[in-house]
Amino acid sequence: MEMLRSGLTNKTKTTLVAIFLFGLLTADAESVRICVWEGSKRPSIENYKGKYRGQLSFARWGGKYLIINTMDVEEYLFGVIGKEMEKSWPFEALKAQAVCSRTLIYYYKEMAIKKKLPYDVSGTIYHQVYGGVSSENENIVRAVEETANLVLAGQNDENGYNIVPSFFHACCGGHTNSASGAWGGRYPLLEGVEDPYCEGSPFYTWQRILTRDDLKSILGFDVSTVRVSEFNGNKRAVNLEFQGMRGKKIITAENFRMMTINGSTTFKSSKSLPSTMFTITQRGDSFIFDGKGYGHGVGLCQWGARKMAEQGNNFVEILKHYFPNLRLVSLETSGTTGK
């Protein structure tokens, strides 16, 4: 059994074991800290009692008040899965989502330690959406319990395992994206794969029309032409070139996509771009974005996972399709994080 290099404190022993070699291991409770509210004025914590499992506490950080919900990781997942995937979806898809969400929380915990943050995750799309007890149901609890302690990992140079962030998105549009293609950097184990399963799902294809006025509102300057100046190997735009009276400006497609939501948390608006898998055609003062997919495209395609489950695939087969370079392993923890 090899030690997992997760960045957890010395008070926590974490071991990963390939499940097909050694079977499942029992894990003691591991806690997670979720920021469920932040603001400039201190709220009444009484307003939040009963909405979440675990304990609630105040924190002051970065000039803001925070409400932190501290609880067991597995129980935290009860409030995540139903917000990140439809509760009514096939059970094996819910189990695949549970493994991805569990893997991510340990990854985010590691990042929080490195950054010395007062919490591990927020309850928003910038980490994982967390709805507390109102998001739970029997199927979700079962999906978490039946995959208890299972995470996705990659083998390191010392024949051990490292947790690899198992990102997910709504719809890939026929081909998932590599993590490097989405955000740059080196993620050799998170490559894109062909995906026939999400065809016909919502957002498999879409079209958005942005006018010059729309672009000025988004970018703050007049634009005469727009083109994709670079695509990656997974059929997604990497950089966009905006030409105007002041010359040209290059903006990454992902950054521009995020700019189009204008402070919202959804890309369902007629003026937002659901993904970076698009081409651009200009027609007069309008720019037509013909695209496919919803989200960054990395990792698990949720609509594809749904179709795979409907066709009889189990959660292990679903995860193997979207993460062919990773292994499903069991996470054993003991002790506390000291937080």
C-alpha cells in the first residue's frame, strides 16, 4: 500500500490502494471546510442553522466575514451531488459523479493548505455547488455510500498514487478537452477523448449572436472584426483576435467565455458562450458563434455519463472512458487534519 501525496497535515495518514488488487478499506472521518456565505457585514448565524450538516462558525478574512460549515467529507458530498447532477439521473451516473466530486474535494483541500486559506472550498461553481441538506435524497446518499472513499489517481514515479483532479462539465460536444488545452500548464494524465454519448443532449450544439455593441459592453472597446487565431487539438478555440480602431487585442477564448456571463453563474443567457468549441462568422455588425458543448470540457461529460448509464454501463466503466489514464483507488484516512 503506497502513501498518497495529498498535501494533508502530518496528523492525517492517507493511503491509496488499487481496488482490484486489495479491495476496499474502511476510512475514519475526514473533515472539509465550506464557505457558505461571505460579506462585509456580520450576519446572524441563526439564519443558517438547520440548512447544513456539521458545525457552523464565523471567520474574518480579507476584510470580509465568512460563515464556514465544517463537516465530514462523505456527508458533504450528500449536499453536492444533487446540485452538480440531476437527482433523477441514472444511479450509475450519480455514482460516477460522486467519485469525481470526492476526488476534487481532496484536491481542493490540498490547494487550500498551500494557499493558507481559512476554508477548503466555496459552495459555488468556482469549486463545487453545495446545497446542504435540501439537496439530498435517498439515491444520492446511496451513490455516495456505495462509492465510499473511492477516488481517481495517477501512478507516480515511486509506484505510488497521487490524486489527480477529476474535473467534470455538462456536455463536451463530442470530444472532451485536455486540461492543458483548457487552462495551459502540464496535465499529462488529463487528455481529451472522443465521446459519442452526449450527442443529442441539450447544448450539444448551440448558436450565439453578439453584436458590436455587445462586444463593446463586454470588452470596453469598439471591435470591427473577431476571429479564432488558434485552436487546440481537441477542437476548441484557444485564442481570439479582436481588431478595432486601436489595433488588435488577443484574449484567450476561455477568459472571453467567462467574461460573457457578466457576473452570473450560468451560461444559459443568449449572450453568453457555453463553451470554447466554436467557430465565428461575421454578418454585418453581428458575430455568429456556432458552438458545441457546455463547460470547459475537461474530464467527465455529465450528459455522456447519463447516456452510458442508460445503456447499461456501470460507474467504473463510465470513469474509465473519461479518465483512461487514471485508476480507481480506495482512500483510507485516519486521525484528524488538525483544523
